[in-house]
Amino acid sequence: MTSGARTELSELTHRDAPWAGLRVLVTGIGVSGFAAAAALAERGAEVLVVDDRDGEAEQDKARVLELLRARVQLGAGSTTAPEILRTLTPDRADRVDLVVTSPGWRPTTPVLAAAAANAVPIWGEVELAWRMRAATGAAPWLTLTGTNGKTTTVTLLASILTAAGRRAIAAGNVGTPILEAVLDPRPYDVIAVELSSFQLHWAHSLRPQASACLNIAPDHLDWHGSLEAYAADKGRVYANTEIACVYNVADPRTESLVEDAEVVEGCRAIGFTLGVPGLSMLGVVDDILCDRAFVAERRTSAAELGTLDDVRVASGGTLAPHSIANALAAAALARAHGVPPVAIRDGLRSYRPQAHRIALVAEAAGVRWVDDSKATNPHAADAALRAFDSVVWVAGGLAKGATFEDLVATHADRLRAAILLGTDAPLIEQALARHAPHVPVHTVRLDQTGQMSAGDATFAAHLMDAVVRRAADLAQPGDTVLLAPACASMDQFVSYSHRGDAFADAVRRRVG
């Protein structure tokens, strides 16, 4: 990279700051990396993008970035090339000022480890987006994280904000990259921001108006190294919050994260509960969603926000405990922003659930077939299993360091049978043998050699046809065949949505 004028990173607090001449190494040319590189290059920064991938999609993005005068280096070994690592060492004229990394890149990745060892600042694209907001009048952020329920809650929050007349969007770890939302030529009034633990790990200076952590359960331990490190990164969501830190009364770890957070003076801790709410809480009384946090006379009264029937509508006809919790968390963030109670109700009623989240695919011969492919860890699968009384459970995939003992022990009595697939199916099978020996277990394996490879449409169809065929043989009237894998999908599918689609297609072929 050529030598440019040195820029103090402390000056880079808005989109019109002196970005020109800043030397930036961007790791990854996926959705987030591309957005970051383009935004930086458009402001005159000297950008070099590296990625070990070199497919057609990466090459297309590289051509666009090169038109913006960014440099791109693709292909195996690009991220560990000596000339790249040398730009991170001290006392070099071409030393980079900053590394911007894409979500999911582990801190132990050689290029990031080298940057950290040589005191080169590392930002994620969320940190960059925060620093590229407008200098004045920027839309406030309502930030949200948690092991499970993030996407449902943040999109539900966007629906509520829209019902209140705000120009709002759900961005970040879902849908629109946060940089695109921040730099949209038509400014938003408010942005609902979903943040993963990966994104929070590289975020340093966010100042949300309100923030929430829905829950903490073991996940991505292969990336973070321990549950403690994972929880600490989740807890970053509360840092510098201005008005309200929203926590889950049923998950004491979320309240502990609030207690440990450095927040703006006057910021309040707001709980949500499925029971009767105490002071500074949202909760449920009979079938009414109630607010005892954002009302003037909260010691003696509460505001009605909606009903459980409204939550049922928002959940596509089902009413699981986690659906109520998600609605209350979204309501708390919206109320912190100043949304009136009637907009909570209207936002719930107008919301349409995301795909692959306890979605009813079909019902035939007294058996329901439900797709919850988004349940990519045991905590999410636990929420799905709680919604049904008698289940033929379809599970398995990549465990990501998770264990299944507690999950199986909790739900052993509701399992009619288990159908397992994927790389870590043996881990679930062992847990079933220990805690639910009465449950029939069937493992579906297909040869992935030759024409059928992981992610291939033909392979996916054959695999799910075999799963559904076995499930149909085992299910009895009153049962639910539930795809809640408790694992990631990338061993056999492109994504959790690919897995869910393959399951739904196979169900339709079988039962119509």
C-alpha cells in the first residue's frame, strides 16, 4: 500500500471526517467486507481487501471495488501472504492505520493476530458504521443481541417502530448491512440493530439509545473459547447505553451483564418477564402485555401494550413462551425510544414471522410438520421443543462445541422418536442413550461422494426425503414432526434456510 497522510482514528467520528489517505486493510470480501471497503474507498481511503476465497461472486465484487480504486487480493494464501503481514509491522512507511474485519473472522486468524500483536487497531463493520453516521441528526440505534430470538425480535421491533410512524429498518446481523442503513441517502428515523457476538467483539464506541440481551446459552464456543468469553462479548451490547438496558428476568446472566456495564448516567435497567411485572419491568397479567417501566405512575399502574392473541398473530398462529418474551423485549426497546402503547399492539398485529422459525409446513392425518431450521443450537431447540407435547424430533448437523445432555434430559418425556443427521449426530445419539433410552433413534446417512456433495440440491432433496419418509413411519396422530436441529447446517447444506427449504419441500412431496 502506498504511503498516505496519517489520520488520527479519534478524529473519525462521522462520515465527513478526514477519511482520505487512511490506510486500511479489509479482511473478507463478503457482504460486510464489501460494504466497508466501498464506503472507505468512496471517501478517499487507501483500501486493500484480502480474502482466501476466489469464486465468481468474489471476483465480481473485486471488479467493483477496483473501479473505486481499492486494491483486492484474492485466492488461497492471500490473508497470510508475507507482503500483507509486513504491512502490519511497526516502523514501516506502508504500515496500515487500521484493519476492518468481517464478522466471523476469529481473533486467532493469522492476519488479525498479527495486527493485534503489533497494536494495529481492529474494527468490525459495526464499529465502522457507527463512525460513519451523519455528524448531526443521525438516527439513534436500538441494539439487540442474545443467543436466540435476535432476528425475530429485531424485525418485530422494526414493525412496531413503523407502526408508530417512524422510518425504521432492521439491520446489522440480519438483512441489510448496517453500513448500508447508515449511509442510505434517505435517512432513517431510527435503526433496529441486530448484533452477533462476533460483531460485538470488534465494536468499541457504540452509544445506543437502548439495548437488550435476550438470553445467554452456550454457542459459538469454538470461536470464543469459553462461555465466559462469549457472554462478555454479548455484554458489550450494553456499553454506553443512554436510556434503557433491557434484560431477561428469567436469565440472571443478562441482568449481571447490565450490572457490569458502563452506561450513560441516568440509564435504567428494564426487565421483561412472562410473569406479573415488578417495578421497571414489562410482563404479562392474565392475557395482557403490561408496561410498568415507561409510565409515570408505575408504582400503582401499568400501560396495556397488547394481548397474547396479538402475539399469537405475530407468531403465525402459535404461542410459545419465547414468542411472548421476544414481543416484550421488542416492546421495551420501542418504549425506550418513546413509542406509544397503541403502536406496540399495531406492530404485533401487522408483523409477519420470518421463515424457518416454528413454521407450520403441513398438517395431514393428524400429524403436524414444523420447520424450525433456525434452531441452530441447543438453546433454540429447547424453545421449539417446549411448544409441542409429542414430538418426532429431527436434529443434527455441526454442534459448534455445544453439548446436548441438558436438552435431551429436559425433553425426554415429549419425544416420540428422534431422527438424526449430520456430522455431530453421534453426540445427540449419546445424549439420547443416557437420558432417553426409551426413545427410538434413527440416523439417516447418505453417501456424499460423486455427484452428491454437501450443499448440492440433489443431495439435499434425497437426504430430506429419507428423513421425512422415516418420520412419516414413526409419527402418530397428535404428534408433531419438528425440524429443530440444535446444530448448524454447513456440513450438509448451504445454510439453515437451505436446510429448512429442503425439509419443507420433502414434506410437501410426501403429504401434499
